[in-house]
Amino acid sequence: MSDTLVHPEAPAAPEHVAIHRKDYRPPDWLVPSIALEVDLDPQRTTVRSRLMVTRNGDHGRALRLAGDELTPLEVRVDGDDADWVMDGNDLVVTIERDRAEVETTVALVPAANTKLMGLYASGGILCTQCESEGFRRIAFHPDRPDVLSVYSVRMTADRACFPVLLANGNLVAAGEAGGGLHWAQWDDPFPKPSYLFAMVAGDLQPNRDRFTTMSGREVELAIWVRQIDLPKTAHAMASLKAAMRWDEETYGREYDLDLFNIVAVDDFNFGAMENKGLNIFNSRYVLADQDTATDSDFDNIAGVVAHEYFHNWSGDRVTCRDWFQLSLKEGFTVFRDQSFSADMGSAAVKRIDDVRVLRAAQFPEDAGPLAHPVRPETYIEITNFYTATVYNKGAELIRMMRTILGDEAYRKGSDLYFDRHDGQAATCEDFVRAMEDASGVDLGQFRLWYSQAGTPLVDARLSHDRDAATATLELSQSIPDTPGQTGKAPMLLPLRTALIGSDSGEPIGEERLILLGTATTTVRFDGVTEPPLLSINRDFSAPVNLRVERRDGELERLAEVDPDPFARYEAGQELMYRVLLAGASGEAADTAPVIAAARGTLVSDTLDPAFKSEALSLPAESLIGDRMQWVDPEAIHRSRDTLRSAIGSELGELLAAAQAVGAAGHDLSPKAKGIRRLRSVALSLMAAGDPLRGAAAAKAQFDLADNMTDRQGALLVLASLDSPEREAAFDAFYIRYRDDSLVLDKWFALQAAAQRLDTIEVVEKLASHPDFTVRNPNRWRALVGNFAANQWCFHDPSGRGYRFLADMILGVDRINPQVAARQVSSLGRWRRLEPVRAALMQAELERIVQSPGLSRDVFEQASKSLA
Ligand code: ARG
Ligand code: ZN
């Protein structure tokens, strides 16, 4: 509905001003309370806001309120005409007294808001997104996270189109307003920053439930969706209740309002948003049933629902002082949701998945032109800093603190942090200090993890003295230079380490926690009578790159006997890397150890299916590239394909047997999910060994599937094959799901991820498919994001993939800069590619930077990528 409308104002020229952490100053004015009156209409919404402001400190400065694409219709101070001017986008009001009521009225066009920040329309629903700086698109306001207010919101709207009116906090009154209008009044008793404000109006239906908190309070829960989607909300509701219980049991955190609402919308820039008492979600993280969602969709829903719920404490009750502190809430909350998911299923497999994400997304970021510390020092556009570094590396920092302090002291630390800072806007430093104060452990050196960017590199070498029955472990660390940072100090790296007898396969002594805090160190182990295997950085206790000097046969043995599942998995992956890297540089390598390990995995009756599927999955092409001096996409692809077909042809029968085992689609137990996962991994390897047989098995799996996991797994295999079954399956999938936008996203994504020579052509065509739209972030990312992640196809030597991506970025930038900017990093690692491709990528980045009317968001990412 918004497609034909143009916003009344042309976008302002981007001001590319850098903001620095060191410039932080407390706000000049505080806003203890806010009353909003909102007359909602997609074509013309008016917002009357009354800010109670108080002077903060002894100064004579005017009140400066941020606005974005807002024009004031009226400004009053204490009911009188005010003395105000516009300074750029800011409304500057001169106030003589130390407290005043500042009233402003503005008009907006939600239907024309294509940036999906502020108040916008999504499929007939009006909703808001304010983090980080979206509130200024609704009302003039300081719009910084250290200004906390109590909100009272009166919403008025057409009852027929918008029968449901929601905002933060509690519904205190509602009624008819005449002329088909109705109104609702919502008060939120908890002071909050403006980024946590939310409002929703729409024709929504609730899935209602209740939760009794640990102190016996009753909370009404509701998940609001379109009527037709109600049957798909059961899993999100179950996840919410599980998360609420888990946070009580694990962190002692109880929910604090009488209502908790979740709303699903189709057009959303990110995953979801933790607005106080009214979480707003991208519908892909709410809606699921066995026919339309895969097991990993189900798991992601549980993880995101938990994440947003956990923010109620780590984010809402204790918020961030400024946006440089973003990881205070995001790193901590990611760690909390990772721990929750680990407790709900297999902790080992969850850890493997989390580390895979870290390595695939954060390590490259930390090694590239956009590298920044977990607590950044400077930004041009804060939205560009919702990164894997702030989120996922941030979560690793919290995990390391728990490892260093131990579970009990860590919990004391989190209790102290919540107690001390409840109701405040805090800093990363406050968090670390609470951990220190509660434990008595000095985290002085550990703090470097917040300020130094780059993934540490650890070298390890173990030697054995049979006569003395000792082993000596030599360790060293270095931290690579990153933009603006050189000559870094050694950091504190917690390395969980054990020795295992290579003959007996039994652990030698206890596992140790080595705290590597110097550039080099030596650790001695006694009582080592047989040659030891080195099991180091178990459970990935430190987020580092590790280079271990291995003896012949050591990895093979570790992949077989290491009782730490993560380390065992790692040993198997290292075996694969050896073959893959040799292959990619044109050397012959012995595939026998990899095949033997894969065989051992397949026939094992102690390993569970989910772990087996991890152990049988080869490192992604991008991860192989990360270990090469230059990324050579063609050579990597060939090498990986060769190994896959070797495994597939050697182990064809065992793989076929694993593929033949299924689990009932409605069964969402970890075991059933593991069986399905193994099934599609086996199918994929089987097809690599014997494409004809693989295509037939895939088509059969596709046709007989009673769940989306099997169906998508089969389609993923067919996608890269040249067989008649391929087209038949894609057509059938399209016809069946063309009206279900979340599933149609998969149809786009699978074709964009296909490893075929014609993928670029297919993708270009799909960009003008009638079901493709740049207005919906999910659809755009399904096609463009998946294609850019398809290393072999994206890096086509002609440069056609780069041109396509740059065109798509520039196209979407004019309507939604946040979506555009997030994709720039796919071009940004040009220096890692061989020179011909690097030059082509660089040229596209230059074309982007030189485009007129570029957003600040894309400008920052593209210009930093060229620097
Ligand atoms: N706080 C939200 C979450 O992680 C994400 C908000 C993203 N905002 C942004 N401007 N990128 O749960
Ligand atoms: Zn978050």
C-alpha cells in the first residue's frame, strides 16, 4: 500500500559527521515524563507530545530536540508560544526556568515511511521501530538512551481498520471517540529511553496465555498476529514461557509488568525489538508450523523470543548510557539466549553452531576494513554497529568472564550488576566492575577485550619427555593490526586444556584452565607417561584463531577419542581443512583420514545424530578462504567438491542408510531434529558421490516429506544439481507456497544459494520476478544476501556478481538505507581476493561511494571499505 506514495520531504543530504565515545557528556536536560497523543492514520498521523523537562546541572544552554523528517506544526512551552528555531534537523527551544512542559505537534505519513524506522505501515498494520534513533521520526525528543522517561500514550484510530491498539506498559482506559474512531490509553510505569517506545495498531488476533512468576504474580501473555496466522504461534508462546522460567531459575530475574505482548509484522529491518512490554518481531521469528518452518526456523524462533524477553532485564531495566555501550545489552543478551538454547537442547551442538556463526561472520569482520572493538570508539551511523562484533564477540566476552570467574561468582556478579544499576543507563565498564566486585577477581587486563579489535592468534606446541614423564606446552599470542589500531597488548585468554594419552585414549590428569596473559608462556604437565594428544581451547573457551603444531596421527586420534565434543569436532574439521587447503593450492592430499573419520562417525552408536551431522559437514567455502593468503573461489570450490564426492562415493551405502532414516514431522524433540539434520547432510554427500542416485533420493525425500526440514533439505541438494527433478521440485514448491511469504523467501534463497554456473543469471532474473520486492527486507535479503554469501557464484571472474550486488544496494538505498548498508561488507573484503577480482570489487565500491544522494549508512560502510 505504501509503494505509490512519496514522502513529502526529499531526503536530507547526509551529513557524514563522526561521533566519538570520548565526547560523551551527560544530557543538558532530562525528561522525567512524556505524554503522547497520537491520531493514527496511514496517510496522516498527528503526534502531540508533551515533554516534562528539567534542567540537568547548572548551565544556560537551550533545550535541543532531535527530529528526522519532522516539521513542527506547533511548539509551546508551559502552554504559551515558545521561543524556538530549527537548527538543521534539531528543534532548539530557549527555556528560562529549570523545569517546563514542552509541547510539540507534528504530522507524519506512515504509509510513505519506507525506511521502516519510526512509525510505518506493514501489511495494514501500523507499527513502530525506534532503536536506535527512530523515535525522532515520531516526535521531537533528545532521543538518546540516557534520557529516561515515564510514558503515557493515548492512541486514537479508526476502529474498523485498527481494532487493536497497543503500546508499552498497561492498558488503563479505552473507549469510543465518535466517527468510527476509538481510543486507548497506555501507561508504562517504568522509566525508559525513547528507543524502547512502541505502538501498534491493526486488525490483529491474540494467542493468549498466562504465566505465574516465581513470586506468584500472574502475567497475561499475548502474541498478536493476523487471524490466519494464529495456528502458527504455538511454538513462540511455548518458547516465551520457557524463557520466562529459565530467566528466573538461571539469573533470578522475574517479569515486572502484568502484560507481555508480542506482535509479528512482515516488514522489519532486523530480527525483533525488545520494547518494554511490547516486543515487535519480524514475523519470521514468530510464525512456524511443521509444514512451513524448518527445525532451524523453530530453533531460531525460540532463540529470538528468548533474546527479546531477556532484554527486559539486560536492556530495559538496565539500559545503555550511550550507543558505544551497545554490547552491554546485546553481548550479554546474546550470551543469555545462547545459554538458554543450550539448556533446551544439546549444549555441544549449540556451541558448535554458535562458533560456526562467529567464525563465518565475526572473524572476517574483525580481519577486514570494518573491524572495530566490541565497544567502538567512533561511528558515523550507529545502525552500522549492530554487528557480529558487538553481538557475537560481545557474547564471547561474557562467556569468558563466566569461565574465568566460575558459575557461582558469575551469578553473584550478574545479581550485583542488576541490583546496582536497576533503572539506570549503564556502561560496559559498570558490568565488568560488578563482576570484579562480586568475585574479587581483577579483570584489569581482561578489559582489553572491549577496546582492542582483531582476533588473537595463538600458537601452541606440545613436547613430551618420556623419561621425565612430563609434557611442556609452549604458547604464544599476537593480535593483528586493525584499522586505526596497531601494536596491541597481550590479552587474557582462558584456554581450557587437557592432555589425552594417544595409546590409551584416556585423559591424563584433570582438565586445566590456562589463563594466557603474556605474549609467550610455558605450561608443564606431570605424570605424562604415554605420548599425549593436545586438546586445547575446549568448548572454544576463547574466541581466538589457533595454530597447533600437530604430530602425525594426532588429529585422527583426537577426532576419535576426545571426550570434549567441541574439541573432537574441531579435530575432525582440521583433518578436512588439511585436505581442502592442499587441494585449493593444487597439491595432492590424502583423503583417507577424512574418509575414515567420516566412516567412524556414521557407524558410531554412541554419537547422537545431531553431532554426527555437524561432524560430517565440511567447512564452508568462505571459511576455507579465510585460511588462504588469497581467496581463490574457483580453486576452493573445486577442492571442496572433490572432497565431497570422494566421501560420497566411498561411503555411499552408509550415507544412503542414514538418509533413509526419518522422523515424524510433528516431533520436535532434539532427537527427531537431529535425525532430520543428519538425513539431509547425508543426502547432500550422497549426491556429491553419485548425482543420479542423489537426485532420485532427493526427489523422493521432497515428495514424501511431512515437514519443511526434509523438504528444504531435499530442495537444497536438488538446487545445485542438473537434473529434471530439480525443476519439477522448484515448480511444485512455488505453486504450493506462493501465498506464504515466509516460505516464498526460501524459494528465492535456495535458488540464490545454488552452486551452479547459471546462478548469476537466475538471480538477475529473479530480481524482476513479480514476487520480488525491494520493499520487504526479508525478500530482499533472501535473494541478495544469499547470493552474496554464495562465494563461488558471487565471485564470478567476470565481475557480474559484484555489479549485480552494487546495483541492488544502490536501488534499495533510496528507500531503506539500513537494509542497503548491511550488505556492503560483501564487497568490502576485496583485499582478500586475487588481484583481478579485487580490482573489480573495488571499482563497484567506488561506484557506490560516488553515487549522488547516497545515505549516510551506505557511505560509512563503503568509504571505510575503500580506505
Ligand atoms: N535491540 C534489537 C535486538 O537485538 C535490535 C535492534 C536493531 N536496531 C538497529 N538499529 N539495527 O534485539
Ligand atoms: Zn538484542
